[in-house]
Amino acid sequence: MTISGRFVLLLALGVVPIVVAGALAGAASGAPTPAAVAAAGGQAAWLMLLAWAALCVGLGAIDLSLAASPRRVALQRELPPRVRLGEAAESHLIVQNLGGRALRAVVRDGWQPSAGVVGANRSRLRIPAGERRRVSLVLVPRRRGDRRVQQVTIRSAGPLGLWSRQATLAAPGVLRVLPPFASRVHLPSRLTRLRELDGRTPILIRGQGTEFDSIREYVRGDDVRSIDWRATARRTDPDAPGGTRLMVRTWRPERDRRIVIVTDTSRTAAARVADEPRLDTAFEASLLLSALASHAGDRVDWLAWDRRVRGRVHGANGAELLAKLVDVMATIDPELIEADWAAVPAQVRRLTSRRALVVLLTGVDSPANAAGLLAMLPQLTSRHLVIVASVADPEAVAASARTEDLDDVYRAAAAERALLDGARVEAAIRRLGAETVSAPPHELPPALADRYLALKAAGRL
């Protein structure tokens, strides 16, 4: 049972006339002083106050008895199975009155705060007996993962709205919030570049070690080293009797290559750079690279790793690949532990025994944090082409250039020290035979995709 504000207001309104009446009664008794007035009228005032309170309680009890039972309802929830982070989704709760009285109720849907309920999550309903009503809420989730709701609280009021009956009922629901994949805006331009490499536009690139595709006529912009003189001798020019037309060979990048993406989910992934967790940036880079490599005909495997496998996608292609990636990524959060880099080569061998492009998405801003990574790298670079991609902090770069006062000078020195440490680690990675890609959060996904395309164009993949 709950007491409404209407009941409190009704009780308070009765106090004023009762106190005034008691004061007037005391004045009529002829008492000369305020104390005597209060003493003379006090007993009558208290009796009237108790009578008023009893009347209000009686009204409340009658009102409560006329309220419909909040437990005699049926709840049905309608939710979209998935939504991207930052996008809006609608949650529908269908409330059916199974009792014999009209239900006048306030319904509160108990979503957790990170579900991002827009506006108030309390709805007033009046449901006649046997009928149903729909309660709709707009959700804009603020975190990835499974956003859950377990219970619904129903407060049923009587006709006067003085006292209410309240019950909390189970109505579980789950909304999976996927990574936003904001870097997909860079995909069309990279696909255009991929089509150029693949020979599906007039611009053809002859890369060392690429596969022969076909022979066609020469167009401006073709590499002269691609001219096939034998085919040219056999191709007569109908517009110039006795002449020939230049023919060129076209190549396309080799297909069906293996790409293994390893995303670090250890404590370094929990740091926020430019107000975005490093892990979320790594997810964006993984999604863009996976989409591009899938269009290129390569096979992509993805692994989330710290000291154990936190997520794995293996053997998927095309649209199924991205669907599985975002679904697995949705529930992964950083673990506040050190990464076990020594076990990574064995994990890569479980995914593929062929030479592959191995992309490690981790932080390389500190020599101490990168010690395990540097010790492991020779095992990978001896068999695979390795790229270590990391997030650069734009605030550190900006701080290193500010020297307006003494505080700025100290901050600039600290920022410069951090930048030098990161540069030392990247230089050590390159000496061990791997390549490095470092960029601010919003620039890392396209930078990694460009490096992949460069390797395709050079015939190294």
C-alpha cells in the first residue's frame, strides 16, 4: 500500500480550519492571555483534528478497497533484438487487465540507467476490465552490451486517488547494443580503391607477385611495363591498315588470403583517448578492415584476447562476417589484467597454418607495457606479415606544443616524454620485422585500411 500526495494534502487542509476554530473557541471563553486561549481551545482542537484524521483514513481505506489488484494483469514485452550504440530503439510493454475492475495505474518500467530511457519511464494508464494498453518508451543506449530489464512496478489507485496498491512483477527483456561502426563512412572510398586494384576500372596497377587477369587495349595511365608485345603484334588496327593496337596485361591482387585480427582486451584497452575507450576504437578498426578484406575475397578471422579468449569469429564471410563480429563485440569489455602475449602465436596457429596478415590492435605508448609484445613478435614475423596498430593521443601532441606558462611547460615536458616513449616502442617493433600504424581514434580505422590496400598494391599480401 502507498499513500499519495493527494491524501497528504487532504489531511493538511483539515488542520487549518480546526486550529482556527480552536483559537476562536478559546477567545469566546474570555481568557485574557494567549496561553489561556490556547489552553481553553486546545482540547476541542485536538478532538476535531483526530476526527478529521479518522475521516481521512476511512476515505483512504474505502478508496483502497475499490482499487483494482495490480497483480491481476498480464504483461507482454516487445523489443527489437539489436540496436547500434547511439541509435534509438522503441520498447513496448503491453499491459492487460485480467481483473473485474477498471485499473487506474502508474506503470514504471525498470530499465537500467545505461539503457538511456528518453523522458520519464512512468506512464499513467486507465484500463477497463478485460482490455489492454501499450506503454512505449524510447531508448538511446549509452553503453555496448546487453541492456536488461527485469521488473515492472504497477501502482493501482482507487477512484479518489488517495491510497494505492502496489506490486512489482517480473517482465524480463534484453536489448543487445552493438558497436556503432561509425567508420563505415570510409568504406565506399576504400572499395573504390580496391576495385582499381582488382582491375574493374580503367586504372590498373601491376603489383609484384599478383595474379594475371586478362589482356585488353592500352589506355592512358596504364603502366608501360604491362604492355604485351606478342598480343600487340596479333592485334590489328582496323582504323590504320597495317597498324596494330597496344595490348596490356592486367593483374589483380591475389585472393583468398588469410587475415587474422587480434584485439587486445587487457587493462590498456580500458584507457580513454579523445573521450573514447581504446577498445571501442579497436573494434571500429577491426570492423572496417574486415569489411574491406571480405570484399577483396580474403578470409578474416578475429580474436579478442588478454589472458584468455574473450571472443572469436572464425570461418564467416560477407554479411555474415560483420553480423557475427558486431554480435560478439557487443558484450566484451576490457579486463583489468595484463595481456599474455606469449600465448598469441599459438592462438594464431589454431586459426590458420598458412602465411597470413596478422593485425595486433593494442597500445604501444609505454616500453614497460610493450615488453611482452616485443618479446613475442619474432615468433609471428618469422611466419606472417604483422601490423601493430595503436591509438595515438591527440591531447598529448597538443600539450607538447603549449608553453605559455610554467604549468604548461611541465605538461609539455611530460607529453613529450610520453611521445618519445611511444616512438621508441614503434621503432623497436619495426626492427623486429613488423609494421606499425598509429593514428588518433577517428583516424585509425581508415589508416589501417589504407595500409592493407598498400600491401595489396605492392603484392605483399
